[in-house]
Amino acid sequence: MAWDKQRLVEVAQTRLGGARLIVVANREPYIHRYRDGEIEWVRPAGGLTTALDPVMQACGGVWVAHGSGEADREVSDEAGRVGVPPDDPRYTLRRIWLSREQEEGYYYGLANSCLWPLCHEVFCRPTFDPQHWRTYRQVNELFAAAVLEEAQNDPALVFVQDYHFALLPRLLKEVRPDLTIAHFWHIPWPNVDKFLVCPWARDILEGLLGNDLLGFHTQHDCNNFLECVDRTLECRWNRETFSIIRAGHETQVRPFPISVDTDLPRRYLGNQWESRAARLRKKFRLGQRPLLIGVDRLDYTKGIPERLHALDRLLRQYPQLRGSFHFLQVGAPSRTHLAAYRDLSEEVQELADRINWEHGTSSWQPVVLLQEHFGPEEITLLYRMATGCVVSSLHDGMNLVAKEFVATREDERGVLILSRFTGAARELTEAILVNPFDIEELAQGLYQALTMPVEEQERRMRRLRSVVLEHNIYRWAGQLLTALGKIAPESPAVPTDDTAPSPPRTTNPSPRSGEPLTLLTRL
């Protein structure tokens, strides 16, 4: 039986047993901002929000996130709650307001200057700043207070997202041991020798073992986590069930490869996509040439300089290809407060300029670099237009760009060039798999994409699509809920109307940034 929204709703009604679903993520699924004096809402770029929003629309509940939009406060109630999607509310968004100092220390500091490089094998040294750690703890406590307020005294299933909230599960369990808590870690987990260089390794592991269920993309990441716990803490590791028992509490550790909503491409493309594609080709002077595309945040884990070096090598090795195609790179600015990201942006721009200078002509530029945010409609259009999509991540937990590209190609054309060091490579084996550190191999992957016969494209894409269509976002969520249903206490199922949003509640306003967290004073 195929997984779709309706099946997920049925599973949620059965497995949640009337418990409230609370998702916790740093990023909010909808942002409100000012445009020409008016308030508008947008969907932020990012695989996590794109993947989880359809799940929340199907299941209802509350999404707790950092309110980052300049107009977010204007549309939220006193407690930071607003119904979303704004044009058709299905669930509640609870926004947490952070001060600039909190965002700097928690997000840019501990999360992205320490945990992000610590967990990725990209040879970038993590920063271990005690002040960042103190702020990270403070923000985790702030989110814990909001979750407990939303749960009130009712049964609740809390679904925590990613490395921003490693301490949150333990904080919640110490106040409400009856809560069922699951956590999905969206990035890789490092090997034990690398992880233990972190001064707060023990605290992070203790926090994560507050979960009832801890999910990673791959079994390899699960194994790394279990070895870290085994080396660091006194506990019992059940190697048959892949669970850890510490102080009488059991945490199950499982792989749940995340995916995408395969219904979205058709909705985003619409019936007029060809005319939109023609306008885009005219705007960027692409002509009718084949397109190779890259779609990434400007992040040093994504291998953007490596793919540009491979493009340079391709044009030197096959000069007959000059003038015959374009490489279009969408590089959404990311974490520009950090020096490593600013340096990367400059490096990518300089590489693109050099390649265009050395290989381009007055009427043709090989690289079209767009360092700006594109919405899902524009990104889906690029996927549909492309001859090939390049995903050359140096290390990636999954990489949903690869799956989004495949989901878009109902024409069964197009070629995926995919790094072996992504979680997606374990599933999408019919892609052209490459080592992004090997410029020669990556250049050959680009050449294959440009010259692959239509029959081979169709054969590969059919198999890729069968994987992505079967293992979609609803299956991912359904398997998680099913696993949680076996852990959660028994309670009568309460039928819900999947078309009705969870109404925002305005009682008990959330604490303001910098105010004492009276709800958690005993933690």
C-alpha cells in the first residue's frame, strides 16, 4: 500500500492515540516579512522545513521554532502563536523570540561553529567557546519551557529536529518523564575519536539519551553514535535491538532515511512551466543550450568549489564542449555572520569569474552564478529544465536536492551526478556516483551527464524515481510514528479532522528573551 497524506493521517490517528504532536526545530516553516510596506509570507529555503511541513499539515499539532522574520511579531499573538500555512491554516506555529546575543551564541556559535564542523568530515576545525556553550544551554532551556507550556498536562509526542537541540530531550524528561520524545539528527554523526574532542561530549550524549527514539539517516551514523555512548558513559548497550539503557531509561537508535513530498513538483511547476522556463532562459541568456545545475546553500560541506574546478577541467579536457552548455549554480547565502561562509562566497565568485574569463566568449559564459535565494517554484523549474543536476557534497547526512530533482522528472529524463559521501547515495544507486575530492572523476561525471544517450537516461531515471516515489516523506513520517507508537503509553485514539488546524492558544505567554525561566528553575 503506497504511502500518501491520507495514509499518514490514518497512522497518526492510530499511533498518536490522542496525544498532541509537537515538533521542535530551529527554523520556522513560514516567515513573515515586509515588502513595499505590506506584510507577506514566504517559505524559507531548506530541506528540513520542506520535508516536515507536509507532515505537519497532515497530522496537525504545534511547530515550535525561532521567529526570525522581521514581521513575525506583527502576525503572532502574545505567546508567539499563529496558524499556518497562512493561506490555509492546518497547524499552529509557536515562535520563540531570541535576542541577538542568544542567536549569535546558540546558532552561529555552538551549533554552526562547533557541532556542524564536528559532525562533517570536511577538515574544518570546530570552535569550542565556553560562552557559546552557555548560550546554547540557555536557548535549549527556553525552547523546553515553550514545549512544556504547549503540552500543558496532556499526553504529547515531542518530535525534536537536529543538532540545535541536543540538550532538549533530557530537559523535558526531567520535568515530564511521561512525554514521548523522538529526535531526528539530520546531519552525520562523527566517529568516536573525533566526537570526543568536544569538551561537552558527555553533556550532549546525556541530553540525547533523554529521547525514547533517536533517528539518523543511515545505520553507519547509528553505529557511530552507539560507539560514542559506549566509550563515554556507563550504560547497557543492547546490540540486538540497537538500544541504550541508562539509569533505567531506554533509548532506541534507528535509521530513518528522510525523503521528499513527491506531490509537490507537479504543484510547483503548474501547467505554464514551459513559458516560465522560456522567460528564465531569456533573462539569463541561456539560449536553448543544455543546462547542468547545482542548487545549494553556500556551505563549505556542499563541494561547490570542487564542482567548479571539475567544470574547468572538463572544458580543458574537452574544448569541443565550449559554447554548447551552461552550468547554472544557485548558491543561497547562508550563515554570513561566520568568516568561513563569507570566505566561501568570495572563493566561489572568484572561481566562476576566472572560468568565465578563461573559457567564455562575448556571447557565451559557461558559469551562471546566482548567489541569491530562490523559492521552491523557481527551484522546481530549474530541476525540470536541467540536463543534469550536480550534488557534490563533501559529506552530507542525506541531501534532499538529489531526491527533489528525481521527483520532478516525470519525463524520465535528466542525469543525477551524486557524491558518494551523501546519505542519498546509499539509495540512489542509479545516479552517476562520484568522489567530489577527485576532480578528474567529477569532471568525467559532468561529461557523462552531457553525453548520455536518452535511452540510458530513461533507464536510470525510472529506477531512481521508483525508489523516491516509494520511499517518500509520508513513509518516513509513518515509520517514525509507528516506531513511537510501540513506545508510547497506551491511550484511547481520538479521531481528528485532518482539514482543521490546531487553533492558536493565547494563555500563558512565553517568556521574553533574557527573562528568568521560572518553569525550569529546578533543571
